[in-house]
Amino acid sequence: MRKSTLRTIGAIVGVAAATATVLTGCSSSPSGSSTSGGKVTLSYVNWDGGMQAVVDEWNKANPDIQVKLTKPSGTGYTLYNKLITNNKAGTNPDVTEVEYQALPALIANKVVIPIDKYVGDLSGDFSKSTLAQVQFEGKTYGVPQNVCPMVFFYRKDIWDSMGLTPPKTWDEYAADAAKIHAADPSKYIGNFTAADPGWFAGLAQQAGANWWSASGDTWKVNINDAASKKVADFWGGLVDQGVVSPEPNWSAQWNTDMNNGTLVGWVGAQWAPNQLPSIAKDTAGKWEAVALPAWTAGDDTVGIWGGETEAVTANSKHPAEAAKFVKWMNSSKEGVASLITNVQVFPASLSNQSAPELKTPPPFMSNQPDYNTLMASVAKGVRTFDIWGPNANVTFDSYSNAFAAALQNKSQLSAALDTMQSDTVTDMKKIGFKVAG
């Protein structure tokens, strides 16, 4: 993963095709035939490091369907905006990388197409919650690539020195936060970040939130529901007590605090070890991951932070071949092994979550040889939103603004959810979607 775009959303996707149905029905048919019968070259846009090695393996094994990889000039919504703009001109690639929360916008704008007839039934190898990220109104728009369950990372050396064990519930987390800061006022159990809407969305998912739902041609938005407010009030209380840091993730100060032991814990996600070397380079081998604290003892429910798929675009003249490549990469033994080795993916494919390549932990977590076994176990409890909204970028942008303002003004964090609700609904109505309430 790839936290990059989840924390840099600022552009506004202009959803121009809000039609009579919620999302689907908007999708156009592919412009070319489903199979060419000869040698095909597919264009593929992806920003992940290491992806060229994956493509090379495919090309070696498939001389008649060659894939040409291109890195986009911008990631996340910079790319998605470009895809929407270029769709009418017919200049989009055959296959594009897309984060789960952005897929509905591309569906609504007729940028991507269903691939059910090419990939078949995926339910045997993917969990219901993972498939929910790529399926809308009974149609499948991608093969899930990864699953990114949220987990808790803690500095085991420091916790051991304080005689503490990692919290199993959020009540224990709050109690430990107070103990750690009282024992050493320079230290915090973690931070609340206004820079990461995907982070908060994952915590809301764990609590039972469902920010969007749809029926027929009508959407319902429920961002400021009781579950989400419970999460915001919990963290707001810790901020008010001064026992967690308000320093946002990815800032220079946060990096320093993670590296020097000021922050002795981090509510993160499966992909964190890929980022920690550039965040806290001096702490390799000192962190350990455990399951995320639960709201109720023994409940293994957990949300996700991040994740993506590959989608076949409406401009592709070779959708069958494009879908074949996507399915190979994200579900075959060979494709997923290459993703694990070269892109550090934790696969959404259930049959590949015990792949031999996962027996070795990420280098930064060499002290925890069962790291990927833990991830596979935690992933079984993943709960996601049933559907992401068609303007999730507006919601995410509103989160960053509203929560940052609440922290600065020392106002109630849960009130920021009301702002997110209002901003999201206003934008959806503005661009033509029917919203109940």
C-alpha cells in the first residue's frame, strides 16, 4: 500500500454522469471486441514501485498478450481526474490502478466497465467484505488486489520497560495512554491524525458505521452516525486529556516522534512496515504488531485503511485480455507471489494468504516472524463499508479540513462529522445524485 494518495486528496472529481441508477447503468460497453485472436498489447497505468517486475513475469508467460506499464504523472485523484477527462476522447489505458474508495466515481463517470463475464464468480477466493469494495449493484469492476486490516503497532522495548502489555480493548488503550503519559510526560501511546481520512474511516468501520447506502436511484449518507461519533468522542477525550498527540501522520515532527520514542504506539495498517523505514529508521526490530483494540472484549471486527484493485476501462479495445491480466495478477499463485515479492502486497485472495512468500516477515519486522500469519488472522475479521460514495474525495477533503480545525480550535471532534455530512450531501446533490433526507 501505499498510503500516498490516502493522505493527499485535495482535487475534486467532477462526477458528471449521475444518471437514473445509483452507479451502474452508467457504464458504457467496451469500444472494441472482447477478443482479438492475435497478438495484443495492453496499456496499464500503475504508480507502485516494483510493479514492472510483475508485468515482466506476465509478459514472459503470455507472448500473445503483452502489457506495457506506464507510471502516471500524478497519483490518486490526480490520476482519476485525468481518467475522467480522457474517457470521452477514448485515450485511457486498458487497465488502471484504482483505490477502493475511488472506484464508484469512475463507475459513475463511465470510465470503467464490469468484468464479470471475463473473470467469473470470485466469491470462492475473496471475502464478502473485500468483494464489496469492487462490486456495485451486482456487477464486478475489479479483482481485489490487497486487504489492509488496521492493527496496533507498539514499541515492545519501551512497553516492556514500563511493565505494560498491549491493549486488547479501547478501554485498555485509554487506560494505557494515561499510564504511559503519567510515567513519562514526554511519551504518548499514539496520535490522532487529521491528515488521514482513510484512517478514521477504518476506525468507523470497526465501530459499525456505514457512511453510504443506496437503493434504486437514491443514496443515503450517514457519516455523522452514532458509531462514527463514538469513535470521534473517544479520540476527542484522549486529546482533551493530553494523553495522545495531535500531531498528524507523515509530518516531519511526527516522523521524529516515531523515531525517538516520543510515540510508543501507532494505530496503523498491514502495510506499515513498508513505510516505517522512512519514518523511524532507527527503530527497526523494536516494533511489534498486535490485533487492533476492540470495542468489546473478544470481538475481532476490524476496519481497513487503504487497498486497491485494477479496473478495465471503457476505452479498452481488448477487455477480455485486460481482465485476464487483472485476474492473473490478483488471484493466481504466480501473479500474487510476484506481487508479494515485488510490491509487498498482502493479498486479498484467500487462497494466497498462506503463500510461501509470506513466511518471511517484512524486513523492518524481522523480530516478528509470524507477522503475516497475524495479518491473515486479523483479515478474517475485516468489516468495510457496504459501498463507498461516488464523491468520497469530497468527504475525505472535508475530514482533513474539519478535524484539523477542531483540533486547532479545541472544539468537539465529533462535530466535525456534521460538517463532513453536510459537505458530502451538498456536493452529491450539486452534481446530480438523488440523496434521501
